[in-house]
Amino acid sequence: MRTEDQIKRKRNELEMQLKSAEADLENVRQNNPENEGKIGMLRSKVEQLESMVMMLEWALNEPNGKYHT
């Protein structure tokens, strides 16, 4: 099991990667909009990183209590 600090460090690392990927995507869109392959690849990477960050956020803020009452 990971500690809370380890999860926070990983989340921060992924958020930095996400910002970089978003900047790369915007750069390609502005400077080379006809490169649909690169745009698609970067969009996919952004979505994957967003999903990973969201999962770590959930792990840090796991709801208390029972799902079924």
C-alpha cells in the first residue's frame, strides 16, 4: 500500500506531465493543425493522464462510510 505522501508525489508528477502534454497539444494545433496523427496521439495522452490524476485524487479523497446503506 502506498503512503499518502507517495500518492501526492505521483499526482504532482502526473499533473506536470499533463500540463506539458496540454502545452504540446496546443502548440501542434496552432503551428501544424494538419498533423492529425500527432494531435490524436497528444489528445489521447492528455486523456490518459487526466484519468490517472483523477484516480489518484480519488485515492486521496476516498469516501468514508458504506456504499450500500
